[in-house]
Amino acid sequence: MGNTTLTRMETTLIRYGLETYQDVIDFNRADEHAKAIFSQLFDAYAETPSQSYYTYQGCYKSEEEFAADLVNEIGILESDWSNYFDYDKWTNDLFERDYTSLDCRKCDEVMIVRYE
């Protein structure tokens, strides 16, 4: 049997944040890591599980790792100009305007969240 102990944040999410039937289904189907993410996002931003699918970007070792992954995903550096790309500036710009990070309480990495 799995761990049935609920954290304070999970209890708060269950009590106040599961607004729709889909929220309940999403929470019940989630693994322990996802439940911790849902709970932490609800605690920080009052987001329900269905809302967090749009804002939660994943857990990464650092903001820099996320920024580098985003560069590769978008395909920005598929040119001869890639040697001149400033990763530090790119990371700073991303986290100044579009993203934020929180320490994930479950996996000891940073949780990346996109601003809406």
C-alpha cells in the first residue's frame, strides 16, 4: 500500500481547491510528486489542478537548465549565430517577465511556473 499520510497543503487543496469534478479526478490519478506539485501551486497561487496544467512547466535542477531546454525546444540556436547567444541574459529575461521558480518540496529541484 502507498503512503496515505496527507500533508497540510494537500489537505488544504482537497478542502478548498478541488472546485470541479475534473480537479478531483486529476488529483486522485496523480502520483505523489504530482500531488505535491498541485498542493504547492494551490498554496502559492490558489490554482486548482486543472489550472496548473497551463502554468506548471516542470521540475529542473536550475532556472538555467530550464532556459537551455527551452532554447533547444524552440530551436533558436539552429544557425551560425549560436556561438553568440547569451544564456545568462536569456535566463534573466525569462524569469524577469514570463516565469518564476519555487523550490519543489518533493524532489529538491526547482519547479518552473509560467505567469498567466
